[in-house]
Amino acid sequence: MGIRKAEFVVSNTDVWKCPASDKPEYAFIGRSNVGKSSLINMLTNHSTLAKTAAQPGKTRLINHFLIDATWYMVDLPGYGYARASQSTRGQFEKLIRDYILKRDNLVCLFVLIDSRHQPLAIDLEFMEWLGENGVPFVMVFTKGDKLSAVERRTAVAEYQQAMLDTWETTPLAFMTSSAKKIGREELLDYIDELNRTVNLKEE
């Protein structure tokens, strides 16, 4: 699947102020500085659609992008930003939790994981919470260009093995690189496949 048009719609801190839930929605989330905005820009082939920054914790809003006038791509705040104050982290967590649990048209959550790191408790715990709440999600490993082919396979396998301590089966996993456009076709084809199964009532 290709993307012909991607446009920014709205940013906000209130799930009830998001666009009407009459189109399929795919949200991207992960630890701060995992590469969410860069991945969205790579997928849409638009270098400045989602704002990127060297400083972690830059995305602090729910950012909606309309894709080909038929579905939404959403950039969510990163979790686990250690340098934020406790009250700010609490606000982010509530924002994320409210969006994930209350957004009726959320078809799938893309959980971004830095492929260069060993399995991290914060990522495993977040995915455990998603599973407990029945939220459909897939794992998207980022920065794959920094690893060899063998290291990429190992990174995915290590997370899957860690998850099998509490999961019967592990979710689908994609390897990506925003710099090299690795995984672009696979992710977009997966979204296209899901879009074909969605049946939303217009509000």
C-alpha cells in the first residue's frame, strides 16, 4: 500500500477532543526517543509531518494525521521519560491510558521498541498491561539499520522469549529503520490488511 496524501489534523490533551471516530485509527507509542515521529515521517514519505527532536519527551500531545482521507495515524506521547517531573509523568500516563482504553476506533497500537537494547522492564510491563486490557497491538522494532541481520533476529527473539514467561503466544513483530526505510512496505501492507476488515459506523 502506498500513501498519496498525509495531513496534520489536530493536537490535543483530551481524548474526547480527538476527531470523530468514524475512520480506522492506528497509534504509535513507545519509550521517549524511540523514534516514533521519525517512523511516522518515513511511513508517510513526509520529512516534516511529525515533529522530531533530539530531546526526549518532546511529543506531549495526541497528534492526529489523516491519511488519504480514509484513516488516521496517531503519534502518542512517549512513556517512561525519566527527566519529567512526577506530576508531568502522571499526566502523560493518564492521557495515554484514556486514549488507549476509550478510543473506540483504535484498530491497532504499534508499540515501538529500540532494537539496540536488551528487553527492558518498562516495555514488557507496558505490553503486559495492554494484554490484560485486551488492547490489540504489534511490536515495531526501530533503528534496525544499526544492527546486522543476525542481531536484528536476536533482538526480536529475546523480547519474544522474555514475553513467553507470561504470554502463551507473542504478538506480531516488525523490524524497521526510518533512516533506511526498512519495514515500510510491511507495516503499510499490514495496515491495509486491517483496514479491509474494519467496519465503523459513521457518527
